[in-house]
Amino acid sequence: MSSILTGGGLAPLSSIPLMEHISNIVMMLAACGGFLIGFKLLSDNMERIAGNSLKKLFNKTSNKKLVGVGIGAGATAVVQSSGVTTVMVVGFVNAGIMTLHQAASMIMGANIGTTITAQIAALGSSGGSKFDISILFISLLFIGVMMEMFFKKDKIKSIGLALAGLGLVFFGLDIMSGSMKVYTEIQEVQDLLSTLKNPFILLLFGIVFTALLNSSSAVTTVIIGMADVGLFIGGIDGGNAVLYVILGSNIGSCVTALLSSIGTSVNARRTSIIHLSFNVLGSALFMIMLLVWSKGVVGSDFYQVTFAKWFSNPATQIAMFHTFFNVTCTLLFLPFTNFLVKVSTFIVREKEQKEKEPWEFVYMDKRFLTTPTVALLQLRKETFRMADLAMESLRIGFNGFIDKDLDAIDKVHENNEQVLKLSEEISNYLVRVSASGISFEDEKEVRSLHNNIGDIGRVAELADNMTKYTRREVKDNLVFSAGINEKLGVMHDMLHEQYALVKQIGLENRSDLIGQSDELEDRIDNMRRELVAEHITRLSQGKCRPENNTVFINLVCNLERVGDHLSYVVHSEDDA
């Protein structure tokens, strides 16, 4: 596009034809759309690539504040969105598996992690150099698409899509910059930008703009793109003006967590208040400092004597301030997490909480569906909670048989109702996770959990069979040979010992215990054969009543089948 400078000065807005105005606006909107889609593509596929890393991060929830900050920063750096991280934190608190103190430090870490996007954007800016490094980033769009098209491995496809997303971010930013560049030569535009100096209006603009785009990283990146082409909020000598927008964007980023906390537990709502309090207090402190450290008060602007002096590229200046602001706020407020927690408990008062039913989720929360890998981690925990209930049914049913206790029948039926309802809840969420376009590895995990649910359900059914044998035992007044109950007790205890190993394998990834589980299952099989053989011998010798036969053999075989289903769970874990 030819220059529209007239006589060495700036041209009037009317010098640009109407169709060119429309073309520029359409290009900017389209580029903004591509830019935001690029962010989502990058975020979604980074989450798939780092699936196991995310699982490990959120399994290491710690009471140590610095560890919490590290987890929050690491998770946000991976998924490229502080909004996703804070929504997950709200979900963990809502599920009752993370305390408010742990949540506070993770939210602070998320604010640090989100600054990486701005640093990448600043790195891709030209900064007046002859070689535009953003061309390298944009080329990733083609490279990434080729990787997705021609490679078969799911992980390589995800890497390709992540690279394509990063390339699309810079492609959109480059198109936006190109569309905006013509307006750097327009007098009215420069005059308008020069008038944007009211700190409170700029702060409000940052809040609203971020709330609309749902991403403080996107807002900061757009501002970096504007500065890179010479469009400065507040004008060329705008002082601290652009910094007020950055402060506002940090407050606006709280909107996602606030909306996510609607209808959640008291502590989940308190988590979103902690997020808001932290960002508002940090922005308020910096706002006061910038208002005081301005040309009108002390004769110089904070921005001009610090970042503008330390870094030559305006894009780098803005990115560095964004990082400086979030790191400084974390260092300032980390020792005062107790204060933030107290503020949140004062704002959101305690209400009487309805006690959860056993079938209601303890570890899973619908907010985790935005991050399928974490959702599957939590659904695995729910699956083993379902297994706990099934094994408790087995214990109640078996003890009822030994003690000839008919009351155990109702207890098993009641417990199995909870198992069935929890099974349905887990299955429904697995379907929703599977429909969200997950990786091949995660799809294997979904299949594994579906199989596990089936096997655990069979354990509950076998426990129900125990109640039938108890009813028959009491009705026909069956009496078994001396010592038989003790041997059955040993077999039953071995099953619980096997389950303890299965649980460790499934929840702690202890594949080294698979051999022990298999060995125990073999011993249970052998014990079933021995007990049946001994029973047949007693029958032939007339030491056992014939009417005991059906109940005893079915009981022993059912116990052995419990071991089989536990073994299936183990090897389903191994295959996944």
C-alpha cells in the first residue's frame, strides 16, 4: 500500500477510500477470529501433548505455597490459558479435594504462567529490525498442518496442530498489524489515541475488553501488536497509559472463574473471590503507584524511566511489564494467602451444606470437561470409589452369609443401588469426554474405564448373589462342616488383599505390583479348586449334607469370579 503522508505530515481520515476502510475492518475482524482460534488450537493440543504431565501436576497438590505457585504456573504455561487453570482450580475446590489455601497459591501461579504468551508475541514482533522473526512463527502454520495431514501417530498430529495454532496466532496478529498500519499515518487516529489518557477509563477498557475476549493473554497480545506498528495508547508520549489497560486486563480475566463458580459449593465461590481479590488488590496497588509516579506529579512517568528505557522494542516493554506486574503481585501477596482466604470467607458466608449421597461425585466436577485429560484422572478416582462401594457390598454379603444375618440382605441391596447410580454417572461423563475430540491415548483410557465399570458392576452383582445364598441358608437351616467358614474367610480376605493391590496399580500407576496381583489371583483359583474337591470328598463320605452342595459350590465359585474381575481391571489398566 502506498504511503498516504501528505507534505511530510499525517493525512486526514478522508484520504482513505470508503471501500478500503471496510476492507481494513473486515480484515481486522477476520484476523482477530483467526488469532483467537489459533489460541484455542494451541491450548487444546498442548493439553493433549502434556496429558500425563498435567495429571502429575494436579496429583501433586501441596500445602507448600511455592509448590502451589509452580503447579499453577506450569499448568497455565502448558494450556496457555489462566482461565482454564482457574476454572479447574474452582472445580477441585468444589469437589472438596483442594483447600482454599492451596487454591490461592495455584491461582497466583496461573497469573505468572499466562505472561508467557505475551513474551512469545513480543519475541515475534519486528521491533524495527530488518528481519521479522514473526515469519518463522507464521511458517509453523504450514508445517503444523502438514504434520497433521501426513503423520499417523496421534501425538505427532497433536504437536502439528499445536504448532499450527501458534502459527495461526502470529498469522492473525500479522494480518491485524498490517490492517492497522495504515492508520498510523492518519491524523484523526493518532489524535484519538493521544486523548486516551484517563487512567480509570483505560482500566475499565482493559476489564471489559478482556471479559469479552475471555483472555487476558489475547488482550495483551493485541496491545503488543498495536505498539509494534506504531499505534500507542495515549500517543507516542502517552506515559503510563498502556499500563492501565494491562492492569484492567488482569481484573477482566477473573470473569471466567466468577461465572464458573455460579451454582457451586461455598468454597468454590470463595475460590473465585480469592482470584478476584488478588487481581483487584494487585491492580489497585500498581494503579496508585502509576498515578503517583507520573509526569504530572513527579515530573516523569514510571513507564518512560523504567521499561521504555531498559528495552528498545515497545512490544518487549509491554510484555516485560506484564510479567513484572504478575510476579511482583505474587511475591507481595503469597505470604498473605491467609488474609485472602479470610476476605473470601467474609464475603461468601457459610451455609448449611447438604450431605452428599454415596453415588454423587467426590472427585469429578463438570468444569474438568474443558480439560479432558484432567477429567479422566478424576473419573479414574471415581471409578475406584465405585469399586470401594462394590467391595464393601462383598464384605457385607459375605459376613451376612457367615453370620446367617438376614439384615445384611437389605444393606447389600442399598449399597448396590449406590454402585449402580455412580456407575451411570461415570459412564455419562465418559461419553461426554469421548465426544470432546480427545487424543487416541485418552480414548484408550475411556475404553479402559468403561471396561472397569463393567467389571466392578459384576463384583457388586456377585455380592448380591451372596444374599441369595444367605436367604437359602437360613430358610433350609443349612449347617456346614467344621472349619469351612474359616477357610472361606481366608479366601474372602485374599480378595480384599488383591483389591488393595489393584487399587494401587490403578491410582498410583504401580505396574510393578501387577505380578503380585496375578499371583494372588492364581492362589484364589487354586483355593477354589481345593475347596470344591474337599467338599465333594465330604459328600462321598457322608460327612456333608447333599442340600449344602449347590449353595457351597456357587458361593466358592462366586468368590473366585470376584478375583477374575479384579484381575480384568488390572490388565485393563495395563493395556491403557
